[in-house]
Amino acid sequence: MDYSKLASDEIINQTKSALEKNGYKVIIAENGDEAKTKVLELVPKGAEVFALSSVTLQSTGITKEIDESGNYKSVRAELNKLDRNTQAKQMRILGAAPDFALGSVHAITQDGKVLIASNTGSQLPADVYGAGQVIWVVGTQKIVPDEVEAKKRIYDYVLPLEGERINKLYNVTSGSFVSTILTFYRAFSPDRITIILVKKVLGF
């Protein structure tokens, strides 16, 4: 598969229906600007928000809006005030249960499964259970037919690009690693998780 190719409208609509049957709220956006607008419509000003590490959120300006506008209680801003060596427990607690967690995913299958790969696992507690509301912004190039293709996408496409990004960002010679792949088969709490499917290539 060409994992950078956007899904057709037919596949997007099929995937949307499957996700909704599995308990997700799904919104379709035409581009990154519209996706950002929809996110900010869902998150009330003054809310506690954790914009998780995400190329998608950064490229759409969502991370900057949450962390720098002053309109929200930025969890990342609070984390940056703490000392990882002496306040690691407080950091774990703060990051695990925000009112809103914003992020993205690495693959969505046409039958409504969602996969997230992680090296450290730091973003997963909020997504799985801790956050009151979760919003994922996802370019539709991440839609694949099934779980087999989802994992191939992670290892064959996402991992090399993430390794390159990490190497450039931190000037390290080693790439990134997949320690955990989390699969959501359905949403346990209906409407807790909103997925914004964007008809543009966002992230990888």
C-alpha cells in the first residue's frame, strides 16, 4: 500500500460508519484549518487540556493554541514547571488524567479499529481511560483495510519517519522504537472519544 495516499470519500464514509458503530463520535474536516476550528469548538475556553506530542497537532497549530494562547489550562505548561528527577510521580499523575486529551493515531482500519504506537507509553493512560474527553485529529492517509495493514503501516512507514524526526530534533543517532501498540476495538464509554477525519495528509 501507499501509506501516504489519502482515502477516497467512499472509504472515509465507510470508516466513519464503522467507527460510529464502535462508539466513537466522528467528524469529517476538509483541511487542517477546519480541523483546528472543530477542535476548538469542542474544547471550552478555560478547560484543562493536554495536547499530546503529535506532528499532526503541531502542523495544524492546535498545540500552539492550547499551550501558548492563554485560553486554556495547558497541562504541558504545568509539566514544564516540574522537575523530572524529583517530581516524576506528580508528572505522571498530571499527564494521565486531564479533562481533555488531544492527539492523533497511527492507523485506523476500515472496520473501525484504532491503533496507536508508542515508545515510552506516556500518552496512552490519558487516551485509554484517564482523560475525561479525548479528541484525535487524523489525516485520512492513515485509514487502512485491516489490522495487518495497520501494523505494517506502523513498522514500514511510520517508524522510519518518526526515527528521522527524532534524530533531527534531538541530534541523536538512534531511531525511535515501538515498545507498545495499543489497539482500540471499540469505545467503552460512548462519545468520550471524538475522531476528526481530515481529508489532507497530516502527520505520518
